[in-house]
Amino acid sequence: MLFPTSLVGSYPQPDWLIDRERLAGRFPPRVRARELWRVEPAYLAQAQQDATLLAIKAQEEAGLDIITDGEIGRESYSNRFATALDGVDIDNPGTALDRSGHPNPVPRIVGPIRRRHPVQVDDLKFLRAHTDRTVKVTVPGPFTMAQQAQNDYYPSREAAAFGYAEAVSEEIGDLFTAGADIVQLDEPYMQARPDEARASASGTRRSSTAGRPGTRSCPSSPRATPTRYRSRPRSLAWTAPCSAPWTARRSSWACST
């Protein structure tokens, strides 16, 4: 297959599951935002699985070759994983500038970043059980999570990125062991802050060693200023040796800029 097709990011969650108006009126949450869900907590997991089944079916009917869970059970692409780690205080959040340059509540790093348990393996197993096509899982990258946190523990933000990289690497290994065909690392802040990202590149490489996943750097955002777009070629120039789009698999490796 020359050009297999797949979702790059998330799939729209249905209106009966998420409060879309409330979500549209804010930046993507970095800490938990349970108020966005329309379903009562006792039934939320079941509702998220029902919506995930609809997303899987829609992708299959559209003829996509690589299927994801659509990130249906997440409030944003990164906050579910980032808030499931030891070493971060989510009850007393800090503040960090978003890619738009606006302050946003974020997890506050207060100790060594550690992954206490697999975060997305159950999501993968559910996806794997409901499609016979190639499956992909998205995981937030270590550089981006370090940018989306207030660092009150590590000597530098680069050191914090290495802490996140260890947790991400463990997660990727478990995802491939559980049956993932592709794992996509989402690193949009590489595009937004290429100079700082270059200094932390080895952290992303460290997290990418298990199964050799692909890395995605967002070229644009509706909430980002136009000047952000011009940084993409600079970021891709140095990420190419260690990253690739979703075409990277456990059994093969393909870099593309």
C-alpha cells in the first residue's frame, strides 16, 4: 500500500458526550477538566466507549487504512497522560504560556516524573478488539508536556523533558507489547518553540527508542498567531533524524519531512 490513510489527531466527540460550547470557549485543557463531560461520572466510561465505537465505525466506513480511538475519552490530546504521572501536583496547578502566548493552568512538577501504571493500554485493547485493521495510538511527547507544565523541581525545563521521556518510553513499550501497530508522539511545541526544542531533542529520541514510533509536529493551529507557522521548517530540519509521521511502524522505519 503506497499511501495508507489515517486520522492525524482527534475525532470530534458527539454533542451528547462533551459540552462543545464550553470547550470551544477555552484553550485545550492541560489539567483535568471533568466539567466538560455531559454524562454523569458513574456512566462516563461506558459513554466514552460507546462514542469510541462510533468513531471506529466512521473511520472504517470512510475507508481509512489505519484506525485510532479518536482520543474520544480525552479532554485534550495531552492532559490525560500528563495528569496520570507521579511527580506532578494537579490539585494545585501552576501556570505556563500556551502556544498562543496566553497563560493557562498546567500541572505543577513537584518531584521526579514517574509513570505509576500504563495509562492508555486499556484504550488500545478496546480499539484492537473492535477493528481488524492496523491500529494507531497517540501519546503526548516529552518536550510538549514539559512546556505544558510549571517546573518547580528540576533544574531546567530540559531536565524535566528527560523525566517525561522516561515515562513516555515506558508507555510506548507497553503499547507495542499490548498490540499497537503504530504509536504517534504528538510534539506540537516543537513547531512553536524550535530553538528550545533543539536543545531537548535527545529527550524525544530517548522516548522513541521502544518500537520506533512516529512524531507529529503541528504545522498550524487556529489559536496560534501567524508568526508561529514560520518556525515549522526549522523544527523539522533537526527532528527528521529521530522522527517520522505516522508511517513509522514497529517493523519498519520511514522518515519524511
